[in-house]
Amino acid sequence: MRSPASCLLVVAALAVAVPVHAQTFHSLDEYAALSELTVRAVSDDGLTVVGSAQSSRGVEAFRWTARDGIEWLGDLPGGGFRSFALAVSEDGSVVVGGSASASGTEAFRWSAGGGMVGLGDLPGGAFVSVARGVSADGAVVVGGGVSASGEEAFRWTSAGMTGLGDLGGGAFQSTAYAVSGDGRVVVGGGTSSDGPEAFRWTEAAGLEGLGDLAEGLFASVATGASQTGAVIVGEGTSALGAEAFRWTEEDEGEGERVMRGLGSLNTATPLSRALAVSADGTTVVGETRASSGSLVAFRWTQVNGMEEIGSFSDPVLPAVATGVSANGSVVVGEDDGSPISGYRWTSGVGVQVIEDLPDGPAVLNWDIRAVSGDGRAIVGRARPSSDSVPQALRWSDAGGFEWIGAFPSGDGRSDGNATSRDGSVVVGGSRTDAQFQAFRQSAGAGFESLGGVNAVATGVSDDGMVVVGEHFDQSVAFRWTEDDGMIPLGDLPGGNAQSEASAVSADGEVVVGTGWSDDGIEAFRWASGAMVGLGDLPGGQFRSYAYDVSADGSTVVGESLSSGTSFAFGYEAFRWTSGGGMQALGLGPGATFSTATHVTGDGAAVFGVAGRTGRSVAMVWETGGRTVRQMLEADYGLDLTGWQLERVDGVSDDGMTIVGTGTNPQGQRVRWRALLGDAPPPQASLTDDTVPGAEALAVSSTAPFAVGDRVTIGPGTATEETRTVVGFGSLRLNAPLQFAHAAGEAVVVTGRSTSAEADDHRAFALATHPNPTGGAATVRLTLATPAHVHVEVFDALGRRVARLHDGPLAAGDHLFALDATGLPAGLYLVRARTESVAITRRLTVVR
């Protein structure tokens, strides 16, 4: 019986949706009797809220924390008493806004050490400036002032205030409303020849218009930017009227800048505007018109779309969300109660994005290619930043996120196409000069070429020791092993001597793919040195393709032309077995095509896609065919109302982990992962007898295990005992065995070590402090046992920028100094590795 304890995890850049609970509103008013209250921003860590309210001296900027309550920030000398806070730095230590001063209204920057300091104004024109945004580290402030030309956006640093110009074509006017966390991208609104237009400013490109939403009057303004500026939010005008938008540098890998409307909760009289965005760009907040007609605060995510947060004091009163924390879990805003109430909303669980998972950097255009056989790892490719090329990557529940690397002689591009059963080996292709080379990456061997020029790896055996793919120059499928290197597999008889491999069996002995035969393009199965064509489905022109194979090599799946299909509309999915030959799996109601792309290890379940032009749906064929959604709802009780599961991108051997692509009920395109129950625990068997006192086990394979796994030796026997895995070579244990064990006894993973035990016994512990850093940092490495260790630092393109150590180290703690003063701001990876284990941690350098 299948486990009812199942859930659907929805991923966008691998975002994991879990039930939202423990959501709370927290009134800011309980710490002071406030009037004329405005709440404008929250720090990235969600702990500091800023705004303005009536104090005993007048309207005054404030800074609020749960620990200290309201802290009044004062105002600038001269003029009437008035100040207002509009933005706050990442840790809440820097606040910016505007204040009355002796010169007029003046932008200010407040810090705990320096108090409130005026930033001046642009030269010429009336003296007016207001600071509206600040970078994560508080070093860059943006806003609007008045220059000799007119109203003009500014960017301020310790070097002074600089005007950013305007869009041109209309009246001279621009105002900056926000800046990216790294301080490099400024966003706001100006006037172009088309009308009011959102803009994006960078030092390289200057002021650039972002356009507007389609089919409405031309009017847009940008109000928020993500950490890198790759995501910008604001308000545009569409056929619906005023509508919140989210602009991205690239749209799902298409390489196009795109502005998309976020809709409204009221479809009859729609209205929405976005006011802030989380650091990773996945969470947007603002206000929208609800079905009741009232204005309400909204929180939009890539997973759940637009959702109402509600009002603090009265659910029918208008409310607005004005700020959001870095991870999207804390939202601040205000409503129009009497008096006005400020609120701080938190979500106890909510949506975890990739940054909240172990070692998970923000990524762009996450393209999933495969899931490991045990369901624990996902591989594919993504962009580390908006200006980088796609790179291979791996994500796992245990190890988090890892960039796989690339060949140094190329442009840094690499694709992760397949992974071993435990996710420890990734294969694919990487550019070298103008061509691709097949690669194999593992902790022990690192990033290695498989030889040949212009080749790509597409499949790998369970143990990671057999790799298959295609050699483009020779137009032939290959099979690679460490002993034999890259060996061409030949081709089918007749045809034009061409073949390509797409998958390999668990033991590496059976390869499937597509070649040319006398009859035409034909799926093949290669075993024992011979390539055999699998034929095609009857009734259509001769053409078939093989895409996947079961663990034992006896079942092959793919697509073929048939009597019910044609070139114009597509192919029909098939399943081939050694006993039954090629059998059609059907098209499904109303469908004109179907394709089988994945098969479970036992060959019992086939996954793929079916549909017609412009529409597709993820399918599963067991005894018959049905949609994946129907299977998840009927067999596992999942509520998928409004979901469209469009395709399957990977399936674990047991079929209990499925990853794919689809659309959520709010219309957002997302990556999804369905976890349908617990797979059998990873295990191996002893290959040698052990004696009491032994601290290592000789096992049939170390692949199923990870450092920190709790393993039971001899489960169910009189000598059953449990230890923690602390390293490899053999399976190294945290403590000597108490009993003797015989070869053939099972070694089964029964859990993970406790945090304290893991700290004591893990093979590696690696951390960098401070992180982020702008100068000196310390890398701390803890070893459980002596080892020869390489400690290195790589940039986001996989280029080594520092080598901190290369040599033997004793067990215990080791500290290495890293001077980051010469490194450009951005993401870096600190990696420590021995011959058998590697660990990577993220480091952010700020300027």
C-alpha cells in the first residue's frame, strides 16, 4: 500500500512549498501611542521596521525593533521639526529618508554611530532632496532631488551625490525609488517620449526605460529591486488598468528582458501596485483591490501567486504592504484604521526559496535535467548571475547547492545532464574554446574531461563509473569507462552511420538511444558490444527514438510515429521490452501526440507528456495511461485544484520522487517536485568480516551513504548496533564496534546524527567569518581525522581566485586567513576537499 504521507513541493528556482501556518500580525502601536503613522520598510533580516509618526516634537522618523521598541531618530538642524524614514539597510543599522533642514527638505542617512547626517542636494535648482532607497550595506543611497535641469534621480556614496539624468524624449524628470542590495542597480520612474516610464540605471548602461505592460495607457514606475537588480517590481498600466508588475532580466532561459503583470484579487474592477521585493526576487508585496472592493495588502510568490495578507485592525479596512524581508517571510505595512495601525506580518513556515536551503545561492533560469535514482539530488543548469552563462549545478536535500564547474579554456558554460544513483557523480558537457567536451564530475576526481572533441555526456550508470553520450564530430554514440576511455558504439546496419546515446542501465551494460538504419531513424538498444534496432510502431512513417531505460536494461521507453500520429502533430509514446517488443502507450483523450521520457528502475511505471499543439500534460503509464495529476490526487490524496502539471523532468528509481514543470493556480510557471513517500532506506552489505573494536567497515558500495548518516549494522540480529558515518575509503565510523559481524550482513541507513554528534564526528566542518565580508575573513576547517586537504576559493564562474592550503592537516580545528579586499563584489565558493570527501560553502563579498 502506498504511503498517504505525501506532499507536493513546488519549486521556482527550486522553491519548496510547505503548508503555511503560524502566520501572525504584530502591532507596532503597542510600544508607543502613535498618530500620523507610516510604516515604510523592514530590514532584510526582518527585525527592524522604519517609518514616521507623531512624536512629542513633531512628525519624526523612527526605527522599531521587538527588543527595544520605538527609537526616535531626530531631524536635521534648522527649519521646522520634521523627518521621515523611507528605507533601511540589511541589518537595520542604517536608515535613510528626508528631513527639514536649514536649507530646505534634505535627504538624510542615519546610523547608530553617527546619528542623522544630511546628504545635500544636486547643484542648481531649488534645494530639495529625499532619500528613498539604500543598499544592503548602507553605503549607497538613492532618491530624488532638483538640479539645474529639473527633478532628477540621484545616487549617493561617501564620495558625494551624483545625478543620474533622465530618459529623454519628454520633460526632464526622474526619481529613484530603490536600489539593489549590492548598490549597482538603481530603479525608479521618469518621463520618456512615450510618457511616464519605469527605469533601471547601471553605471555601464546609464538610464534605461523598462517599458510598460501591454494594451493599456503608457504609464509605469519601478519601486523595488532584488539583491542583484535582476528582478524589478512596480506599477504599470495594462488593459486591466493600474497593475503591479515584476520585471526580470531574462525570461525562463529565453534571454529576453520581460515585464509581467501580477494581476489583481478583484477581476471585475482590478487594481494592484507592487511596492517592494525580497532580496531573491521571488516575493513581491504591495496593495490590491480585493473581491470585496477594499484595498488590501498582498504578498505574491512564484509558487502561490497573489495572496491577501489582510488588515491588522479591521479586515474590511484598506491595507498596504510596504516592505518585505530578504527571504520574503516578514512583511510590514499599514492600514487606514482610526488611528492608522502599522503591522509586521510573519509566516511561521511559508515558502522556502533556495537561499533557505543548505548552501543555496540565488540562481537564474534553473533548468532541471535529471533526478538521482535515490531521489535525493537534482541536476541541471542555471545562471549564477544575470550576466553569466549557464552552468551545471546539483542540489540535494543533504548537501544543498553546488556549482559543478566548467573547463577553464572555455567561456564557463556547462550543462549537467545526468547523475549517478546517489547524486555524487554528475555528467554533461562544457564549452572549451568554440566546442563542447563531455565531462564527469565527482568529489574524488573533480571535474574531468572524458576525451574527444565536441562531445556531450547524456547518461551515467548507478555507480557513476560508466558514462554514455554523443560524439558530434563522429556523429556516433559513445560509452566511457575509466579503463577504456571513450569507445564508439557504432551504428545500426544501413542508414548514414549516425547514432546518439541517451541513457544507460544501472550496471552500465545496456545503452539506449537513436540511430539510422536501412528503414530510417530508429531507436536502438546496445548490449554486449552489439547495437540492435527496436523497430517502430505500425502504421506511420518509420521513425522512433529511445530516451530512457530501466535499471536492468530490459525496458526501453521513447516515442515513435504511428498510425495515429504524423510529422505535423507529433509522435506516440512507446514501451519496449525484450519479451513483448515495442508497444504503443496511447495518446490520451483529445491528444495528438505523446512521448515517454522516463521509466522507473523496475520498468513498471513510464512517465512522459501528451497533448496537442499549444498544450501539454504530464503523463504516467502503468497498466494504463492517466495524467500525473490524476495519479497524485487519486493515489496520494493531494489537492491540485487549478494546477497544470505540464511535463516530467526526472523520476527516481522507485518512482516516489518526481520533478517537473507546470503552472500553479495563479498562472505562474513553476518547477515542481512531488515526494510521494519514504523510499526504502539506503543500504549495502559487508564484504569482509569485522571484529569488536573495528572503526571501519568494508562494504559492497559506499555510494548509498553520506557523512553524518546513522547506520545500523546487522539489523534484526543479536549483534545489531548503530554508529555514525564520519568518512570514506571504507565506511569510517565514529566509534569502535562492540560485536563481530560476518560478511554479507546488511548495513542500513536508519537516520541522521544529532547536531551535536555531527559537530563532533563529521569528516568536515567548514565556515567563513564574517560572511558577507569586504576585507579580511577567516576560514575555519574542522577535521575528524588527519587528511591531505585542499582549501580553495572560486568565483561564480568556477575560476580559482585563492588557494589557502594544500597539504596534510592533523585532526582538529584549522584557521586560514582570506584577504578579500582585492576581490570584486559578488558570490564566491570556499571549497575544502580530501581524496574522498569535498564540501563547499558560499561566501559573499560586498563593496
